[in-house]
Amino acid sequence: MEKFVSSFHLSDHLVNCFHDQGFIKVEGFINQDQVEELAHDYDRAASGEIHVPASGSDHVEGRMVQLVNPSQHIRGWQQHDYFLQAWDVAKQLIGSDAVYVYDQMIFKPAHHPAEVPWHQDAGYWKKTRGSDNAVTCWLALSPAWKQNGGMQFITGSHRGKIAEHYNVSHRSEMNGALETKVDPSQSVSVSLEPGDVTFHHCRMLHHTGGNYTDTPRRGLITHFWSGD
């Protein structure tokens, strides 16, 4: 992604919340027109109409679909306001040297129980600079809440070490899925409307459940690491 002029400013309160609890929610991060632009191409990619490399289930109807680096395959996405604003916020949260690393789509069809197991992003990024100072932006392109596979966090868990993770690919629709043990009673669920985002620290314990509703759940995830 090309460098750009700063375009989105977080309040000091939100920056402090991120460092204190490990995640923040930003409502209305992009507007409805921008949501519709992204959702249109998102659905075309999820159905296979636009080719985007898959990790795990490749455009299989009725299964969770995980696609890697859609912004590199969908025309106009790299310059879209969402990606530029997310990068700008990443710089405010982890430092001005924050760099874009990759993005992914995780599409959960209606009435499908597939989960993303409890994990830390740093569990996937051990022995890289992404294991210590990195941030992930999670954009909702459809309503996202607990019942349809919305984000769940364990507040403050980013202050701990990288937990031991186990490969659970044998019981997950995600290729190379990792899982760590948590007490789910300590979790908080964050409900998002289309255009809302969360930003979470790379050591934040998080999870999304299955989709038990009548409509698909669309999530677009973008990862940024410190350049140090």
C-alpha cells in the first residue's frame, strides 16, 4: 500500500482504552456508501466470481470461507478509504512506523456453526515483530453480534504473555487453526453494525462463534505490525 496523508484521528480516550483493555470499538468508521462498495466486491470474492486465494475451504457453499489478501486482488481496495483510515489508526495505536502486513476475509454463511477458536494473533506470529507490537482492525460489512459470529474478547489479556496454542485444524474449517485455553465466562461480546470496527492488540485473546442467524456474517480483517 502506498503512503498517504493522515485522515482519521482517534480521541485520547480511545487510545488510552486500547492500551488499557486491549481493544476498542469505533462506530461508523466508514459510511454506508463505502460499506456497500466493499460488501459488493466482498460477496463476489466469497462466491468465487472474483478470484482471491483461499486458506482452507475454497468457495464451498454452506461453509466458512477464509480468503487471503483480498485487497491485492480486488480492484480499488488498496486505495479505499477503509484501508487508509485503518492504517492511520494503527499508527496512532502502535507507533508512526506501523506497516500494513496483510488482510483477510472470513465469511460465515447463515445457519452455520463453524467458529474461529480462542487465540491470540501473536500465537500465529511467534518469532516475528508481529508477536509483540501489532494491531488488527476488524471491519463489519454486515451486522455482527454474538449470535452470528461477532467478536468476543477477554479484556486486559493483551498484558500477558503469548499463551500456548494447539493446532486444531482437524476440527476447524480454518486451515492451520490454532486454539488456546481460556475461561469463556470472562469474555465480553462486542456488537457491530455495518461500518463499525474494532482494533485489538496482537496478544488480545479473542474468538468468534458460529452463525446461528438467517443472514451471512461478513468480516474484513487487516493486520498492521510495528516497523521496528
